[in-house]
Amino acid sequence: MTTFENCSRTIDESPVRVINLKQLITNWFRTQQFKVRLVQERKQLSQMSDEMLRDIGTDRSDADIEANRRDIPASRLQYLSNGS
């Protein structure tokens, strides 16, 4: 006859692990959504006219550099931690 006295704990007995996994998945999806928004913003920036760029205080070369970046600027990382 089999007894279950010596069985290891299951995930049901460890709610902290479930919460941590849920938080990791939530953070991953939030990061992916943020990256998509950032790509869209950069695409819009690359499509602005020189006059529009001048209105926001930049020029074509700086706009092209920003539009071709693939990283998340440090100044924008706070939005990820805030959940925006």
C-alpha cells in the first residue's frame, strides 16, 4: 500500500511560488507591450516632417538616430516599474 506521508510539496501548497510566477509572466507581458509602443513611437518620429521635428526641438539626424535604436532608454524604464 502506498502512503503519501513522505511526498514532496506540490505547487498548491506553495502559494508564494504561484504569485511569483504570475508576477514574472505579468512583467514579461508588460515589457513586451511597452516595447511595441516604443517601436510605434519611433516609427512615428521617423515619419515626421522636418518642420514638425523643428517644432518639437530636434532635427532629422537626431530623429533618425532615435528611430533606429532598439533599446529601452533608461529614462523610460520607470514606466515599466510603474505599470504604465
